[in-house]
Amino acid sequence: MKTDLEIAQEAKLEPITKIADGLGLTDDEIELYGKYKAKVDLGVLKRLKDKPNGKYIDVTAITPTPLGEGKTVTTIGLSLGLNAIDKKVMTCIRQPSLGPVFGIKGGAAGGGYSQVLPMEDFNLHFTGDVHAVSLANNLLAAFIDNHLLKGNKLNIDPNTISWNRVVDVSDRALRNIVVGLGGKLNGIPRETGFDISVASEVMAILALASDLKDLRERLGRIVVAFTHDGKPVTAEDLECAGAMTVLMKDAIKPTLIQTTENSPCLVHAGPFANIAHGNNSIIEDEIALKLADYVVTESGFGADCGAEKFMNIKCRISGLKPDCVVIVATVRALKMHSGRFTVVAGRSLDPALIQEDLDSLSMGIENLEKHIENMKLFGVPVVVAVNKFTTDTDKEVDLIRERALAAGAEDAVKSDVWAKGGEGGKELAEAVVKACDKPSNFKFLYPDDAPIKEKIEAIATKIYGADGVDFSPTAEKKIELYTKYGWGNLPICMAKTHLSISHDPALKGRPRNFRLPVRDIRPSIGAGFLYPLCGDMRTMPGLPSVPAGTKIDIDENGKIVGLF
């Protein structure tokens, strides 16, 4: 069996100028990064402002196992399927973080015959956007420590500084550090830490900004600390936002690449789906919706994480409305949600997971049913894609379809895009086209002017199924403070585990009879949301015992090997 990398390297790429020409982009609207990548100038939005938008499709998933269940494979594969049935389609995805690429997760280019290309570039440095995010973030961190050393005219309380440095490597040793050691010339000693680059608020801002001017304003609104008398201190106060914007001036442009079947794909931004909203950029989707009749995008982790934030945050800010939601499921993941099996990344699967077991599957399907119900709360048609594995049986797939339809899905179909590319995605594509033709009565889960507590409780009870919310004294104090500052009208970006619909990763399936603990609430004012912390959230991953990077190398001809 060929590896993903071998399939990608054997694929015949078209010059990116040909892909751009097929979309109707002019020479002045693309900036080449070699032969197979190009930045797209935002001026295309002005030229096509009067053109109607295409259909808008968000791909999400059931609560995943630690292995992931093929959401990106399905996102790309659905686009390939739509292309195969002669629909003008554009794939819109996030840029992967180098930390997981060299760590435990692997790449994010899809897999098998459902990939975006050039796969090596996509999973590595690409066009440097993540590096630009890292530099802008760290420039602000340097400004903060320099300000403390040079007299602290803003009266910053060092104990309230929340702005960490970032690096795009999974390095747990950097989670908690002390800076400023070695004497006065080296700064003021204080405790701080590193996050991974994609957890930076700068990355979340990049994904939510509408243009360069909006990016500049959002960067200026970043709150990094509070004064000794309790006033917020921003990047604008530190006179750093302008320089940060200069560093981001090219990163604001999405990058055009192609799939294994030469259909177009835009890539832009890559915020975490835990601490941030986990979706690609608004700019990317807006451009795609003008260039294509069908746009397939993707939300991070399960529907309770990235898709809920897609609806309540991204669509609220962009004004865009989805026409269909696709929920990706696998037989093995649904069996895991019965609670009878444990799946650990890097370890062999329990053999029972790949044997027909309708009883365990039936128990685990409750997780899928809850996600279908959740997406229907937003008034959008739902299609279930069963990402096919060779060990799946017809009876198992039929059971998933029966229960999905009973829960309110428009359809539930097999997706065999990993093995067959667009040909294996035709059935899914046809189902999605039919769903997109149905009325979408899109609505938000809560209004802008609802109190902070009410918004949190709406997500906890309606999406997670909690009996209620327990706010810590710290969270209560923050709610009062943020309301006072006028931040109460911002949407909520819940920070919780992706391994359960609840806050507790051990609660599989459809958790019941629990209360959601909110231990703290933090402001992400530049991005434009508040994020409650439900449990311990790590913003700097660690490496596994055997990192993926141990297998990556380069041969005597300069060809990359071992990259999945």
C-alpha cells in the first residue's frame, strides 16, 4: 500500500497559474510562490462584490478519537466528489501547525487519494504565514518586557500579564518559564510561558479579520495585561500594533494550491479549536464564495467545538450563512463511544474495534445523534458522511444511516475518498447538493445582547447537554469586570476538551447528568470573543515517546521521505 507521501509525489500537478485561470483570477490578483503556490490579492473581493455567493458547506465531525477520524480527508474528498459531478467547487482549509506535524498528529493535507498538493510544502513552511504570526506575537511580548524595564509608564501590574511568547514546535519544557534573569540589563524577572503559535490570539485575529484595516484595528485591541488600578492595557497602548500589522501584511492573503485531482483549494490561517475558534479565515471563504458555486470548508474537532464556534462566532462576524453541515463519522469511533474501548494515539487498536459489533456501535451512535441535534439547532440541513474503512460491514453502515435519518439528518452515506478520490465521493456530493437546495433557516444559539452567563449556559445546556453551569469565584469576578468594560456583548469561545461533548474527556458517547465547571474566563478582545476555561487547557502540546519527526528525512536526491 502506498503512503500518503508517495501518492502525493506521484500526482501530476498543474501550474498554479492554470488553476487560477480556471477560477477567473487575473494575473494581477495572484502572487506566485514558486510554480505550485500563489497568494490571492484581496482586491478580487472588490472586483466581484456584485457576484452572488456560492453554496456554503461546513464539514465537522462526531467527537473524535485521539487518532482523528478523517475530517480533512472528507472535506477534500467532498470537494473532489463535487468536482467529479461537474460542480464548480473550492476547498477552504486551515494551515497545519508544524508542532503536530513533527509530533503526534501528523500532517493535515488529507490522505490517500484525497489530498491537497504540494503536500510537503503544505505541511511544512508553506508561505510563511505561521512564522509571521509568531513574529508579530513575539514582538508584542518583547515590547511588554521592554516597557517594564524602561520605567513602566503605563503602570502595568506584572502579575496580570497574560501575553505569552509562541513557537511552532510542541515543546512542553517551555510551558512555564522565568524571563529577565541575569541582572538588570536582561529585563525584569517574572514568570511567563510559551504557547504553540496557532494558539496565539494573533492567529485567531487573522482568521476573523475582514481586511488589512480591520486586522490593524483588531491587533490594537489585544489586551495583554491590566494596570495596578485594574484598567486593561492593549497593544495600541504599547504602540506595537502598527509594526505587528506590517509583519502580517502578506499573511492576510490566502494561498491558492490544488488537490490530487487538480481542483482548487485555498489555505488560510489555523487557530486552535480549543482555546480559539478552530476555523479557517473569513477572507478565504468570502473569496471562494465569489469564485465557486460550492465552497467546502472545515471546522476543528467535533461539532461541539469548531462547528459551534463556526456558527456562533465566525458566521456572526462575517454575516455568512451556511447552506449545509456535513458530520463525519467512522464505525470505529462510534464503537469507542460505547465506553467499552480505549483508543490511544501511537498504540495498536483493540482488535475488537475492527470486528462487527452492532451492540457497541448502537450505544456509541448516541454521540452522532447528539451532534446532529446540535447542528439542527442552528437551522441548517445536515448530511452524515461515514468515512469508510476496509473493516466496516454493510450492517454497521446501515445501522448508522438508519439512526442518523431518525435523528434528523437529510442523508447518511459512505465516503470512500481515501481510496478512490473523487469517484469515491460522488454519492456524498450528490447528497450534499440536495441538502444545499433545501431551505436553510440559519439562526444563532444566543443573541449578542444576552448576558455573559446566559450565553455560557446556553452552550453548556443546549450543545453539551449539561444540567447547568458552576462558576468559580474567579469566573464570577471576571464576568462582573468584563461587563463593566463593555465586553458583555461579545460571543463566547468555550475552551474545553475535544475528546468529549462535556468538559471531561472520560465521558464518552452522549454525556448526561453533569454540570459544566467554569474555572476562569479570559478576554480575547482583538479577536472579538471571551473564552471560558472548562478544565485544564494546554496551549503548548508535548512530544510523544516516538515523535513523527523521527521518521522524516531527506534522501541523497534531496527528496523528502517519511512525511506520512
